[in-house]
Amino acid sequence: MTSKRLLIVYHSKGGKNKKMAEAVYRGAMHPEVDVEVRFLRAFDADADDLLWTDGVILGTPENFGYMSGALKDFFDRTFYEVEGQVDGKPYALFIGTGNDGQGAISHIRRICTGYKFREVQEPILVVGDVTDEQLAACEELGLGMAAGLESGIF
């Protein structure tokens, strides 16, 4: 049986979102879950990655009440190339911010509605410095998505 596939796409400038992304990746790579994972920076991911995957986790800082330009660029470069081919794919989100993060969440959800993705977990939102407990929540996000894909829940 072919294992399920998970795509993690993130952007980080200052390092906080990279730490969060690495924690998500650690969770997705849990030894008891058999899921193939691609772990890519937003500028490195493309439409082929979205067509390859069974589910996606997106991570970004909030910049000026919006997602990072890198994640927006990923969406801009992939939307028309995958339109109608990714309907219903599950997604989850993590955001590290210095503000409240709500603008980024709202805009990403709106874009993901256009892709016809299906949100399957509440976003992880880290305001300020990331704590060990929040990194553990990021690991749980990755593990939950991977396990959900593997078991066919998502």
C-alpha cells in the first residue's frame, strides 16, 4: 500500500516560524506513523508539490496583518496550476506573530477556500516568543495531520 503524503510549507525570517515548522515536521515524522513528508520553504514549494500531497500544513509569520510575502507568492504561483485538482485536500495552519495573528488566519482561510481545501485542525497561533509548550503543540499538529492522513480520517 502506498503511504499517504504530507506537504509542510512555511516561511520564516526571524527564526520563530522555522522553529515552529521544525516542530511540526518532527511530529509528522513520528516513527509510529507511516507518512511521506515534504518539508519546504514557501519559495521552494510549487504546484507539483500540491498535486503530490494528500494534505498540507502551512506556516507563516504575520506581516502587517497579513501572511508573509513568501507564502502569498506560493499561493500566487500555484493557484491556477492546480485549480480543480486539489479540491477537498485537508490543511492546517501555524502562525507566529508579534500581534494577534487574526489577519493572517483570515486571509489564508479565504485563499484556502478558493483552493477548496478543507481545514481539519484549529490553527496554532503563537504571539510573542515561542515556548516549549507551544512547540509541543506544533509537534502535535504535525503528528495529528500525519496520523489523520494515514488512518484515512482526513
